[in-house]
Amino acid sequence: MAVDKRILDEVALSEAEYELIVHRLGREPTIVEIGMFGSLWSEHCGYKHSKPLFKLFPARSRKVLAEIGAENAGVVDIGDGLAVVMKIESHNHPSAIEPYQGAASGLGGVVRDILTMGARPVAAIDSLRFGPLDSSHNRYLFTKAVAGFADYGNKLGLPTIAGESYFSHSYSTNPLVNAMCVGISEAKKLVWARASGVGNLLMIVGAETGRDGVHGASGLASRTLEAEAKPSMAVQASDPALEKLLIEACLELAKTDWLVGMQDLGAAGLTCSAVETASRAGNGVELDVLKVPCRETGMTAYEIMLSETQERMLIIVKPEFKDKVSDLFQRWGLRCHIIGQVTSDGLARVKEGDTVVAEAPVKALTEPPMYTYQVRKPRWLRRLQSLDLGDIPDLTPEKAQPVFLKLLASANICSREWIFRHSDDTNQADVVIPPGGDAGMLRVKGSGKGLSFTVDGNGRYCYLDPYLGGAIAVAEAARNLVCTGAKPLAVTDCLNLGSPENKDVYYQLKESIRGIGRACRKLNIQVISGNVSLYNEGHQGAIYPTPICGMVGVIEDISQRCDMGFVNEGDQVFLVGSGFDGGGLSGSDYLEMVHNLVKGRPHIDLDLEKRVQSCCLKAIKQGVVTSAHDCANGGLAITLAESCLHRGLGFKSEKWQFGGRLDATLFGEVQSRIVISVEPDRVRQLQALARSEGIPATRLGTVGGKRFIIDGYIDLPLKEMEAAWRQSLEKMLD
């Protein structure tokens, strides 16, 4: 091997992979080619450990207009000639180093993924994981990431419609910042990221290229943080004002017949955008780095090709329209430059003036080696799943109330109002259900339809059983949408795990994908896009496996929407689905907070889940339901409390009859349950719907007053509960 191993380490290529490159080229690669192969063969771009597993996802449907992996974002038909375009991306390692810019550029990148399809971005969703907030460093990372995400979205006029955030020691040295964006387009006006048409021009528009982000894909995103020698180089600076201009200019261009294809310059920058667009079209590309506008002097071809400077787009245009394209961008205060053209030879050729510095077959660059392993369930996982509740004392009645208040004020359950307040209210014109409930909802302009969005995932569940944890992530996201009255339609997923070269982590990856795929098939939901973020490790080891499912649902008439808060005095409250079965303590917030245990094995019955969701959707559509709230983190008592606090209406329970443990009854996180309130004269209709679906509907109590009463165990004024719940996160951050 003629190359210095330090060069391979810099781009995360193994010696065996280097030898494969030599074999494919028939010669030693140039330094620019090494950088290009390293980026395109990285886990972030090449998915070399995960792509073979994607066949476990359901992806084909008549409503899916772009199959998973075929484009920058997933596209699903919502009728009336419209399509939803959506994608979730990770920016974990950059956010661990520079959280404000890491989160901001993470959102900026996924916004451009939507834009490149010719769709207008309409909503942002965040999914955050950090270490406990009793650490000043974790507080710094969290507050800066929240600010970076919100500031970028606010300056684009993009509402943050939903989100989630959780805290665990697992994420102390490697936080997760996942950004999701959703756009809407006329289905017939979608733009594809393909360098079609030999002789068509490659043009770059937006920011001038700098050295920021070199090795972002091959280095920072494809190695553990501890392996990164110069992490500061990989954090890109963002410019949302420039991004806003790009959005408007590119959407105007998308309406013309001058445009052939469009691609953002995200991970691996110009290398990825030029080579992948050529690959999708079955063509080659030739470009000259000296024609790329740079903001720093002395930049090498290597740096220009691998730079991840933000707010840049690659557009492929017909040569006869180049002047019109330039004029269009000039009107928006943007400059574009011709840097190359589409060729027929299937090669990616990079020149520096008259000198060829890289020339490799496009297929060689875009077809990295794929790795699969034969793995078994780890022995330590079997031990972790063995939870004997006989060794754990049950909750006594006199301790129920203080434990309830402690859970209500805990970091993983308390109000997220402090986060949502960062979003600018002036962006909320089309928001019909704001963030803070089970899911957010936007109206679809020009129709009576609404789109409901959520994002979900539970790292503890996946740590204890990655297959069931993956399935639960899908089921809970779908349940959240159903509680608003929307029919779940499609998933974009972000798979956050440790190093796939560790066989135990690979087992987690494979099983979580299998669980997501199984749940999606059962619930008839398609996986249309996603992202894999691996190598999330620090000195404490790998993070909890944390697959995140972003989901969209459609409601045909937004006037029929529903939300989580109790509405009327005297309404009857029911638990639809699994009743008082005494389970749900495995992996629960209660078990970790009270007993300092993360043990057991979560459970879900997907057949029951499907029937529960069907019942809830029918009840909302028929006007039977006045509120619906997914029973999840913290269990039944917390779910009821959240329904009370949403509008300030109290609750008084019946005398509950249960034969199991008190702690499981109050705080067990049993799946496939929804708390529903109905007017008294609608009770029989709800019970009939439940019977028709073959599911229990357990009467819980009555809405009313200003107290929260679970007979014999909890009796509190709402004001005291609200103080504990609403102010807790802000106090933790002081």
C-alpha cells in the first residue's frame, strides 16, 4: 500500500477499502480521489453497514412517489394533486462540538433536502437527546442547540410544529440533534436530483465555498467523537438569510423549463452532489474547481471538493437558458457560476484548470462495499431483560402522590413550553394544532385538509429490546397522529446508534430496523426517507440505540380535528385499549426514577394497536370524541394529568378496580392505550365502536372542577400540579 495510513484515517477508509479502490481504478488514486472515495464510501453517504438492511422496510405503495434512497427526501401523494416531501437528518457530532451552529446547520441542511425536490418547506420538527441537566455542560449544549434550531427556523419563517426532547446519562458525551423538515408541492411539479442530458450545465449558486466542514461526512459523521483529531473543522457556519433567498429563487426556477435537476451541497459537498446526481441519471460529470467561487485564498482542489459550506445548491440547467438562470438569481441578490457539464462517459472528472486531479467511474464512487454480519442476541441483553418485580417493593398508597408530583416535574415528562417559546409566533399562521400536544397540525392551503406531524423514539425501550423498541417508535408516532384525527401515512426515520463494527451495536441496528419494518407493515405506513447516524459513542461507550420515527398523517377535514385537553365539565373519561393489566414497568420512567433501574422487556401487541387506532379514528371522525391523548411516558396518571393541564379542567376518578400492582396501574407504560373523553350522551356510541373493534373501553372518571383526584391515591389542586409541571424545565436550566 503506497498511501500513508494517516491519510486513510482522515477520511475513514480502511486499508482493505483502499485496496479495493486501487483494484477498481487499476492504479493508485490521487489525493483528491481518496477524499472523494472516503466521503462517498462513508457511513453517512454510502450506508455501507445499513443499506443491506433497508429491505426490511416497506417502501412501495401507489402513494409513494419517490422510493426510499432514490432522492434527497421522501415524497408521498396526499391527493388533490399535492404531495408531501419530508426528511429527517442528524447533526449529532457537530452539535456536541458547537451546539448552536450544529443545530442551525442541521436544520438548514434538511430544509435544502426539501427544497431540492422543488417543494416549499412548511414546517420543522426537532428530536433532541442530551445528558442530565444537573451538568452545566449538558445545560450549555441543550440550550444552545435549542436556540440554534429555533433561530434558524424563525429567520426562514418556518414554524416548529412539533418535537421531543429527552435526557439520559447515555447521551452525556454524545447528544443527538435530529432535524426534520416537511414541504408541500404540486405532484406534477416535483424536481428530481439528476444530472440528465449530456451537455447540460452544472451551476453552483449560494454561498462562496470555504474550508468549513471538510471531512464532515467521512470524518465527524463516520467515526466516534474521540477519534476526531480536529473536530472544530467539521462544524459549518450557517446563514439563514442567505438560505431564505435560496429558497425563493430556487422555487421560482423550479417553475420554469430551464431546470433539469437540483441538489443541495450537504454532506461531502460538491463531491456528493455532483457524483450522486450523475449516478441517478446514469451519466458522467466534468467540473473545474477553479470556477468554484471561494471565500478563502489558496484552497486546494481537495478542500473545494470536500467542503461542506452551507447554503449552496447545485443546479443542472439547459445551456440555452444559462443567461436567464443567472438573471433570475441576480434578481434575488445571488450569484451563480457555471462549473462544469454533464458527460456521457460515466466518469466523474475533476479538473483544476487544464489539469485533471481526479477521474473515476461514477459507479465505483457510488457503490461502496456493503458489510453484513451474522449476529446473535448478546448475553448481557438477556440478563438486562430479566426483571423480577417480586424483588421490587410496590408503591404504597401514601407514597403515590409524592411520586406522582416527582414524575410530573421530571426532565423527561415536564412541559416543553420553554423550548416551544423559542419559535416565533408570527410563523404560526397555518398552524391549527400548535406544538405541545401529541402532534402538531397545519392546514393545507386551498383545501379543507390538514397535515399532522410528530416524531417519536424511546432509547430505553430500544436498549432493552431493539426490535420491540423500533416497533413501539412507529406505533406511538402513529397513535399520536391518530389522536389528532389524522390517518398516518408515511415515516421518515433517523437511526442513531453506536459503531456498527461492534457486533452488539450491529445487532441493535438490524433488530430496530426489523421492528420498524414490522410495525409499518402492520399499520400500513410506508418508510419514504431517512438517515443513518452511527458511531455515536463517547468514553462511556455507545448511546442507547435510538431510532427516531418522524411521521405525517392526513385529515380530510380540519374542522374534525381533536387534541389532548379535556374540553367540557361532565365529560366521561375512558381508557381505550389495554386496561389495568398491571404491566408496563419495564423501561419506564417510574422504574428508572424511583428505583434507578433500566431493566425488563417492553411489550406491544401490534394487532391490538391497529384496532385501538382504528377505533379512535372512527370515533373522532364521527364526532364522538371531545379529546384524545396517547398514554405513554409516565403511564396513565401522567396522561390524565396532561389532559387536565392542557385547558385547566380537573378530573375525578371512579373507584378503580385493579388486581395488579399500584405502581404499574398508575405509572406503567403499557402500549396501545388512549385516554378519551366523550359527552355523556355519546358514551354508548364509544362503547359500541370499541366492541366492534374488539377492544376494551374502561371508564376512568369524570371531567370537572379544579382538582385532580385518583380516588384513594392522589388529590391535588391543578395549580400545584401546573407549577410542578410547567416551570420545572426552566428551573433546571437556571
